[in-house]
Amino acid sequence: MPTVISTASVAQAIDETYGFDNLAPLAGTWRNISWPSNTPLVWGRQAGKFTFDFEEVVFKFSNMTPAIPADAKIVSAILRGRATQTSTPATFFTVIQVNVNDGHWNLPSASGWRTASPVGTPSEADVHVRNLGLGTIVDTAVAPTHPWAIRDNTASRYLRAGQGVEVAVAGTLGFVDITLNRLGAVGVGNVWCEVYSQDADGLADTLLATSTTRLASAVPAAAAPFRFTFPAPEQIALTLGQDIVVVLNGDYPVSATQNIAMWWTPTGGAHGAFQLDGTGIGLDDQNYPMQDSFRTIPTTAGFVVWVAPRFFVGVDYDTPSFAALLQAFLHSGSYTEGDPFAVSVARNLLFFPAGTADRRWANFAHASPSVQLIVEWTILPDRLFLLSSRGTQRHNLKAATSRRFLLPVKRIE
């Protein structure tokens, strides 16, 4: 039976390589597009002055050629990468997995609210909701430790940030104080506060009230409570136990150096979810803002272990075949011919060496080839028989197959 070889490579796209390391336990994840252009794709451990752990990289392949049909039989599937650096002699166990579509990484665009709270330890922003007399309706009362900027990069990843709360004292909405700070001048544009109902997941749902706007330039450079006022038409009644989301919004120009940040802490109480709204295009930090959310990307059952050999600069290295994992993805029911593939390589936490040991593959900016997905597959006999009954398809198929595969196939019971 003839086989077909399909290939794809990691492109220079903001969502095609993604992962997490121990330097970002809060924001949790990184995008290779934000690294220097000569930065390789790294996984494993780099023990040094600050001890970096690059635990995992997920490679997304959206340019598979030719496309693989859902009923193909996978013969072999490997990742191939060219080493950018000679590694230490130490070997370590790398776990390979294949992701299953979840409606976020596999779509050209996935928009909406995503929780930024790690599982078990809800993150919370410093938010104080007040009534018309400045009395407390609900206060998260957290000591914020980290900024989370909105409208802070050219892809507009984070458009809004919000904090879910439950009304502690019934009252009429009058003011909201949110701890904010300003990075850079932010010379034009405004910020304002919105209050939403919560959906079943605790995320912002229906807009209930909007504050008056304030100049973005009025936000202090140092983190401090910043007050928003709700005018008479927006002074809604809030009832005891009502679940709402307090949201920071703005219309100032998107910039990596001039923006407004909402301050939060990863060790908050149980008021509700700290959350982000924006547009993700796959494996990025809008769709998976935390390590926890990144780790929830579904995978096919099982994994393949690769004892990663020592890398020598300029040499190509192949992973073991993970054909069974890719086959399971094709049969998962969520795959349609032409869909992208995502494959993760991660250090094994149980058998990980204590010393310096990492592996570095060329990224899209290197002169050497970027990481490739190489799949060998074939068409199942029943599919060949089906195609042979269709005139045009049969004509095309003859050019690529021998006649014996066009004969009726007797099914073995």
C-alpha cells in the first residue's frame, strides 16, 4: 500500500510555539515571539546563577502539506529539530504528547473571557465596590503584588481585566476603587469601569453598569487605588449575595510601553475569579494565561518517552515516533482534515537531573530549519475502494496507486 509523507514546520506566528517555565509561576506562560529573535526553543533545565527551568514547549503546526485525512492510518510521526547549541552530556527523559482540539488553540481566533486564577488558589485583584455614601458593598481587601496590563502589546491580547465578587452588603452602586498603575505617559485615551453579571463559570456575562470615563494619563505611575464614579443612570441596585464582575476597560492606543495595569495577587481569598478578556489566536497567553490553564489543554491518552541524547550544534535530532498518539487524535472526533496539529515536549519531573541539562532547537529566526513535524501515512483499504467507485477521484488515484488497490476489498469479519 503506498504511503504519503506530510510535513509542516513551526512558523513565525505568535501562537505557534508556547510553554511555561519556573520564572513565570504567576503569568505562568511565555510566547517565543516575545523572545529575542535568536532565542532557541528550549526545554529541560538550565541551572545557572538564577536557575531557569524551561519545562515544556508546545509546537503548533498549521501548514501540514499535504493535508492528512481523518481516516488515514499513521505509519510514523516524528519531530525533527536542528540543535543550536552543544548540550551537556547529561541525558534526561522527555515526555511527548499530542493535543486534542479544545476550541482555543486550534482556531484561527478564539475570543472571550478566560480565568487567570490558578486551580485551588484563586487570584484576586484589589477591588472595592462602594455605595453612594462611600460605604462598602464588597471589598476583596487583598494586598496586590503584581500588575496585569491591558492593551499592552501589538496583538491586543488583553483588552480588559476583571475581578469577580459576591455582594456582601446590599446597596446602590456609586463608586469603584481599583488599584492601578500607569506605565509610560499614555498621553491619549481613557479608562473606565464596567460591572457585569457572572455566567455559570464566574466570568463576565451581561453588562449592568458603566462608570464615567477618566483620562488614562490620570492613573498614577505608582500603584494606588483609582476611583471610578457611576452617574445616576448607572447607579444600579446590588442585592446581597449577587455575583458580579468588576471590569477595567480602556480605549488608549495599544502599546508595549505605555499602558494601564490592574494590580492583583495570586494568593487571594475566595471572592471570585480574576479574569481577562481578549483575542487569542491559538497557543498564546490570552487563551492560556496561567500554567494551570496551559496544562488543561487536552491530550490524547498516553505519551511517548524520549531519552533526549546529547545535542551537538548544527545536527538534526529526531524524536521517537508518536504515531499512535497522532492516530488517536485523528480518531478523536474533533479532528477535521486540514486542522492544525500541536505536539508538546516536556521534561519528566520524576526522572529529571539535578545539573545543567537542556535541549535547544532552532526557532523560526535561525538560519537552520525550524522544528518540523514529519508524518508518514497511508489510506485505509476501505477508503481506496470507496474512492475507486468515483470516476474523477478514481482517475486521480490511478496516478498515485497501483491497480491492485482499486479492486474491491473483502472485509474480514
